[in-house]
Amino acid sequence: QVTLRESGPALVKPTQTLTLTCTFSGFSLRASQMSVSWVRQPPGKALEWLALIDWDDNKYYTSSLKTRLTISKDTSKNQVVLALTNVDPLDTATYFCARLPYDLYAFDAWGPGTLVTVSS
Amino acid sequence: QSVLTQPPSVSGAPGQRVTISCTGSSSNIGANMDVNWYQQIPGTAPKLLVNRESNRPSGVPDRFSVSKSGTSASLAINGLQDEDEADYYCQSYDINPSVRWVFGSGTKLTVL
């Protein structure tokens, strides 16, 4: 059974760095063609893809946030970490991690999401 | 501003058929990239509904079907049921390296 779960702070102050961890089970990021992404959803708004890391440690970012995002993985812990620097109230959103196998090219499993509020 | 455009809302009575459109461009749907569809019950995570244009994950009824033409795609729901009331998102891949994986603007389906 494939599961993913996001963890991190619920409240972050403006200008701080937000660090989120996705802990998953039921698959491995050592497996060829496997990847994990982060997607966020501001309250009442649409989904926005943020970043992806794959089994070969290739990393991709949405250009609008590229200078502020860092994605990394710890294969031994089955974790993917996302860091977002210099947060702003506009970064308030529910953050999801999701699996994307390259042979499927769809986000086929999602974590429940974690709501992060940016406020002083 | 989403790269893929969907109508904000659609509605239908139980048993009816509704369609949700997803309009992209020559760098995503028009470039023959796969279009996937997700269902999201408010307050929960999105769930993959249909991928690779016709494949449904286990448990997804065949009332859900998709089509694609040019730079657009559509999700059709036949025999509308109360439990279909949700938000629906299309998703594709954009060959523009500045965006890559892109989502639609989302459509709220109301079952009357």
C-alpha cells in the first residue's frame, strides 16, 4: 500500500524559511522511473505544481519560485524535503506531496496535505 | 493564473451527463502531452480519476470518460450521482521548461 504524509510547521512568520517533509511508504525512490513532487493549493484556489525530484536525483522547479525552492531526498529514510525561503502571506496554502511514476506520468498517490499559514 | 483553463463551475441533475473542458496550448495538450484528471472532495487530497486519456485506476467507475482534440481535453461524467459533487482538475505536462507539470484552474461540479 502506497502512502505519503506531509509534516512541518502550521504557522510561519514572513521572511522565514518553510521546511516541509514528505515521508512515504510502499515504494522506493531508489526505483527507476520514480519521482515525488510537491503541489500546493492556496485556500479556495487551484492546485499549483512546485517541484519534483526523481530516482536519479534530477530536480525540477516551477520557474516562478525557482530561486526560493529547494527539494532534496533521503532515500534511506523514504523522505523528500522541500524548503521555501523568504515566505510571504501569499505562500499560505495546503502543501501536498505526491508520487509520480514516469511510466504513468500522473500523480497517482497523494498525501493528505498540511496547511501552512504565513503570518506575523 | 493556471496554464490550463477550465470552467469555474458546472452542474447537473442526478442521472444526467456533464462535461468539463480543459483548454491548453501548443506547448502542452497541443504537443500531444498526456492529460490526467483528478477529483478533489473539499478538505481532502486530490485523487487520480483518469490518466493517459482513458485509463481509470482501480475503483473508478466507467461513468468517467475523457477525450482530447487539438489543444483541449474534456472529462465526461455519465449517470451523475450525488457523490460526484467535487472539484475536478485537469493536469498535463508543458514542454516549456519554466512550467513543466501544469494543472487546470479547477471546476466545481454541483449535483442539483
